[in-house]
Amino acid sequence: MPKMLDKYEHKDCISEEIEQSLKLSDSVFQKIVTQMGSKNNKVSISNHVLVIDDIASMRSLLQALIQSIGFANVHTAKDGQEAWDLLQRKGHQYGLIISDWEMPKMNGLELLHKIRYEYESPSLPFIIISSTNKLERVQQAIKEGVTDYLTKPITEKTLKDKLSCYIK
């Protein structure tokens, strides 16, 4: 089981907390998920960041926004399979992954699962981006060990606020 969930003795407490969160506004919901994820997951702006999205314009936008926050080493991949191939190479140690959920070949959740159970650094911070914040989807991501969750559309302010919680 991924280390992110070890602090929870029963998964029911996750479901109850998320269910209550989903009744709140999206911004309040995002803050609660971020508080849960950022407790033990901090990254340095010198870390390499991997952004994964199947839409080229979204990859470019996320890359530019992340660089404007101060991360100099931002790499991109067009799907989960390409990202997994990059992770298997020994050239970069990534400190953070930001991935879209819905992608061809290997989606974001499948990539998250592979990282949590097959990667040399299974506790690597992983933020997943989705077009929905439905309870079942959020629960599924948390059960797989996601660090944080962003709902589209993503604004510059939302992304900056989110990432600032993770910077050492």
C-alpha cells in the first residue's frame, strides 16, 4: 500500500472526509485535498517536474506556468506510456509529476498505479488533473495513492496556489 495512505487506519475515513468535501465549493474542496497531500510531500524548485497531457497546448501552458513559479526543469510527455518510459531512464530524478487523467495509451491513473507499485521512488508526489470532481473518481485516485487532485479548468492562480503548498 502506498505510504500516502498508511496514516489512515480505515479507508472509510477517507470516503467520509471526501464526501463532506464534495458538498463544499470546488475551491474549498481543493484546499482540503491539498492539505491532505502536502503534509508529507515537499519538493524543491530545483527538482525536475514531469507534466503529462495528451493535448499539446495544455502541456505547453502547464510547462510555462510551472516555470513561472520557479521550477526551471520542467519536462513533458504526451501520455502515460511516454511518461513511464521517461521515468525508467536514469537521466533525471523527478521530484513532482502533474498528469492529466484522461489520455490514450496509458491514462493518468494507470501511470499513478505503476509508479506506486513498480517505480523505484513509489512516494513521488503525483498531482492528477481531471475534468470532474465526482466522489467516485476522487476516491479512486486517493486509493491509488494520489498526492493531490486538480479539477479543470485550471487557472494560473489555482496552479500557483496548489504548487506553493508543496515547495520546501
